[in-house]
Amino acid sequence: MLAGSHIIFANAIFSNLTQNNFSAFILGIISHHIADRLPHLDLNLIRHTKFNNLDFFKLPLKIQLIVYAEFLLGIFFVYYYFIDNYKINNLIVFYLSLGAIFPDLINIFLKNKLEKIPLINYYVKFHKNFHFKLKENSKTKILFLQIVVLLFSLFFFRLTLTN
């Protein structure tokens, strides 16, 4: 999933289950890995070998703009749906969202700078190998499944509301 989908999923699954900022951050990271195991589309759409070593800032501008747009849409949705509509604590939403994108932030911004640290190296490999593998001919079906997963997570959120 791209960042916007990750933050929607994290808030839908966990925003009603914690009131602690640290646990919200950890639950956001956990939600990232849960979502990564589910069928989804993200930069795995790019099959060109020159992008195999994913340096986000060397991707074509069109791909970067899609990623940024999806992220902004996710932020707007999370703000409107969880904070404005359901009055979920701003800090809980923030820390869940930060945790939900943290594994990708490490891969995009820190992987090359911290690659000599064994724990970071181990985590980057874990994250890469833990990820859902996309089959080339199934993009439409996977996109549909990702939308279903997000809708079910929002349904789960509604079920966990306490009045």
C-alpha cells in the first residue's frame, strides 16, 4: 500500500484500541506489516529493472506525484473521517499514522544512510521480504482486493466505536 492507504488502515484498525501515544506508534508499525502481507498495489507496480533498488527520488516524476497525491488524499481522509467526524484524539491519529508509514520512511530516507547498522539492515531485509508479491497479470484484481480491505477496516472501526 502507499502511505495514504497505510494511514487509513492503521487508524481504522487501532484508533479505538489505544489512548497512549507510544502504543499508537507501535500499533501503527504493526498495522503496516499486517497491510503489507495483504494483497495491495504500491510501488510494486514498477517492474523496470532500473528501479529494482528503489531510490524514490530517482523514480519518474509522474510516479512520485502519484505517491504524493495518494498520501495527501489519505491525510485529508483521515483528518475528516477520524478527527473531524468521529472526534478521535489528534495525537493518537498522528502517532498511528506516523507508525503506519515509519517502515517505508526508513526504506526511503534512511536505508542508505544507516545500512552499516546491523539492526537497520536486518529490518530493511525483513520488511522487503515480508511484503506481498504482486503477480504481473493481477493488478486490477489486487486493486479491488485492496479497496475491499480498506472498506472492511473502516467497517471494523465503526464496530469498535463506543457510545
